[in-house]
Amino acid sequence: MTNLKSLRNAFLEDLSSVYEREEAATFFSWLAEDLFDLKTYDLLLKTEADLSESQLQKFEEAKKRMKDEEPIQYILGHTEFFGLKLEVNPHVLIPRPETEQLVEWVLEDYQSSRLQLTLLDLGTGSGCIPIALAKHLHQVKIKALDISAEALKIAASNLSVCLGQTGSKKKGSSLEFVHADVLKLDQLPEADILVSNPPYVKFDEQRQMKANVLKNEPHLALFVDNDDPLVFYRKIAVLASKMNKKPVLYLEINQYLAEETCHLFKDFGFQHIELRKDFRGNDRMLKAY
């Protein structure tokens, strides 16, 4: 039998140089559930558990990878997003709570709609945004684009697991992934809604970021040149302006460039611009129409 309290204390101590104690405690719970099939209440109620050598070896290997600052989501191979269990690996960004708030904003506006909607997601990564929206919107046809073929493999796998191959069990709804470089497109399909969490972190902001992000997550999906940090937003504005009717845009943005981003879309004829703050109080989301 393995003493769970001793195992937890050793884990927290070994990771103390990398993570805050509270965060490390959360990670211990995640590993215990994934590797030992022990829920949080089991850890509270049980003092010992009958763990195999194989289970303990996997636990120690995971702890070593975490000490090397590899994200636990990549170690486990999955993460939670909007109630969905999504596969993740270093080809895709780990979905953030801020992006859940972007999904919430779209659902606030459209979840009660019974109209047939069309939606585009640019830079889909793991597919977290369109899969969550396909699950909760009544009737929606979605196309989700990404430049990375490897990311689209993960997105397709997540779609199959979460919603089935068609993208939705609802009549009239579908989700299709498309391999494309948004910056090289001349036009987009017509759509009622356009959602995107594009790269927006300037290279000179790297010093503000955690080492486990910089060392492991795909820079292609994170960073833009310091000289043109709004390159993706400008391209989105150009492509949206070419549509017969401009879609309603829901975008995740760089908090330090909120004002500049608003002005950009106003210059392209979007008359209504709304900003929303994330749970940390930063300007993080923009709606334009």
C-alpha cells in the first residue's frame, strides 16, 4: 500500500521550485485521477491506496517531466475546455479560460437562435472553439481553418470523440476543418459569424510569459512580429469586408493593443465595437459588426 499523504507531500516539495504550492496541489489531483483513478474526494478520505509499480513509475515520470517545465496537459495528453475533454499535444496551444469566455459571448448572443447560422473559425488549433459552439448552438454550419496540418489532425480527433464525425448530432448542423493559411487567402466563404483567437503576442512580450509556455507550446500559434502585431486582425478585417454582408466578429485580442485593434476595425467600416475584459480584468475580447 502507498501512503497518499507522503506521496503528495513529496510531489509538492519536488515541484516547489517550478510551481506555487496551490497550483502543484491541483496538478497532483489531476495526476492521481488520470493515473490512479482516484477522485479528489478519494484523496481526502483515503490515507493509502493499492498502487502498482507501473502506476508509480508513470507518476514519477510525469513528475520529472513537470520539473522540466513541460505542461501537465501535454503529459496527460488532454485538457478540459467548456465541459469537453480535448486531446492536446505540442502541435496545438493548450486552450485557456479566456477563450472559454469568448465562446460564452457567442453563446450569449446566439444560443437561443433557431435560425440556420453559418460560422467561421480562423486558427482553430485543437478545435476547441468550433467544437464547443457546435455542441451548444441549435443549427450551425461551421468551417474551421488552420495553417497546421498536424493541428487539424488533433482537431479532427477531438471532433470525432466529442461530437461524432459529422460535427453535430443536430439536424442541419455540421463542422468541417480546412487546411489553409489565412494570411494568403483572397476571400472567405460567406458567414454570419466569424470567430478567431489568432496569434497576437509580440516577440518582445516573451519575458512576461512562463517558461513552460515558451519551451513547449507552438510559437506559430502564439507570436507576431513586433513591427506588425495586428497583421492577423488586419487580414480578418480585409476578408470580412469582402463578404456580401459583414459577419459579426468575435475575437480574442492582445490586452496591450485593445485601442489600436478597435481603431483598425472602425477604419474598415465596422460601426459597432465592443470590448470585454477577461476574468483577470484585462481587455481580452472584441466584438465588431
